[in-house]
Amino acid sequence: MSKVLALSEAVERFVPNGVGLLTVGGMHLHNNPMALIREVIRQDRKIKRLLTSPCGALNADLLIAAGMIDEIATSYVGFEHIGLAPCFRRAVEGGTVKVLECDEAYITHGLYAGAGGLPFIALPKGIEFTDIPKVNRENYSFTTDPFTGNQVPVGAPLKPDVALLHAYEADTHGNAVVAGGHFVDRYMALASKTVLLQVEKVVSTEEISKHPQGTTIPGFLVHAVVEVPGGCYPTASHGAYQFDDQEIVRYMNAAKDESGAKEYVREFVKDTTEIEYLDNVAGRLSQLRYGDGSLPVALSDRKR
């Protein structure tokens, strides 16, 4: 049975208002599922707690700008060389969004534990020399290593209720190829109860089967596939287009204060459909594309 849904229907059916823990894929300015995120804002789906990858970016800051989240579990939210995330910083300093401080290793290992059904997972050495376990006792603790008798840091499993992810392409069943960095998106898919997947294009299962090693997300994990060419904009989609630093700068300038952030959300999200938004940026997006739209050569070579 086909899992392909319209963007609005996918969010309406699978993202409940007040969802307990929602995670967003991508890292820095790459593979952010922005079409899904913009639709969550349009449908006013509030989020009790947002979980980012080890490095969140616009996928988190835009939700904060729209007033959608109460808490965020993250190690960092920013825009790489362009600067820090304005809405994240303002919300945290103002106390309107609670932060559960996490280090990058814990987010990765915590998702792995959630995916594997583990009660907890041992963490690499080093975190015990920081204050993170003290300020986030919900996710960090210590236990005795049964092999050495030493005290070791451990982390609670991360099991999101909903994951919003992006892939380069998928078939109608949700078998997906991520053309480039996987980041922790595969772990997010494995650990989450519900997975919504936006893709640049839907292709046949025969085409997907040509790249078995590249099929990063198996279809049985996916609840909905949404075909949105350009849906990562203004962040990058590996295999399709680069991120638009000019648009990121425009967002950052607008979001320097709360009123500017709300105006940006109104103009570019709430008062426009996704089709209208992408039509308006089509000219800029075409300049950022690379290749002929076929599967990147490096990924095609994996089948040999």
C-alpha cells in the first residue's frame, strides 16, 4: 500500500497537537525537513519537547520563532559560519523555552539505545568532567561498570513520538535513499514511534533496489512519504542543492527581535502554502542546484 500523502494530510494525521517528544532530522544547514516543519507551524501543532540532532539549526529556530515548543533537548542550535540562532538564544535567556542540556555523544548514543530497546547506555569518558550530568539529571546518571568496578556515565534511551526526516528519494513504501551524510537520521527513524519522511522525489521500488547499500531508511519504519522537491530550502538537500546563505542571513536579520521573527513566520510560513513558498524561491533554488537531478555518482557506485 502506498504511503505517499500530501504534505498537509501527513502532518494532520501523524503529528498530534501537544506531541510529547518530536525530533527533527538533518544537521547544521543540511537536510533539514523544512517543508514538514513549516506545515507543523501552519497547522499550529504545539510540541512539548523538541529533540535535535547533535547540531540543530533552522529546523529548531523556526519552530521557536513560531512559539511552537516548550522545551528543547539539544547540544547546539546555530547556523555554522553565519552565526548563532537568534530565537533559540532569546528564548533560552528569557526563560520561555526550557533547555535540557545534552552533549553530542549522548544524543547519538541515546537514540541508539532507544532504537535497540536498551534501558540505558554507557557513554564515552569525559562527560563526568563537565556540569552537564548535574544540570540534566533526567538524561544522565552514573553506574558501576560490572567488569572493572569503576563508576561510568550512562544515558537514558531517547524514544521520540514523532520524527520529521528528509531523504533524497524514496519509493511509495518508504524505502529511502539518503544521498550524502546520514547524520543521526537513521537512528531517529529506528527509535521513533512515528516517522514522516519528506523526499525530493518518489521513484519506483525497482530504482531503489538498484542501490541496496544506499537504502538508509527501510520502509517498514515509515508512516508517510511526502514528495516536496526543494523542501529543505533554505537549507541544503544532499544530492540536490546547496543551502542558501543569503536567505539564512535574511532570516537572522529579521529574527533579531521577537516582532521581526513573528513577521517572518507570518510572511513566509503562515500566510503562504508550501507550493506558493517554493514557487516564490524557485529562481534562487535553481541557482543552488547541482548535477542533472540523477542520483549522485558516489552513491550509484555503491552497488558495484
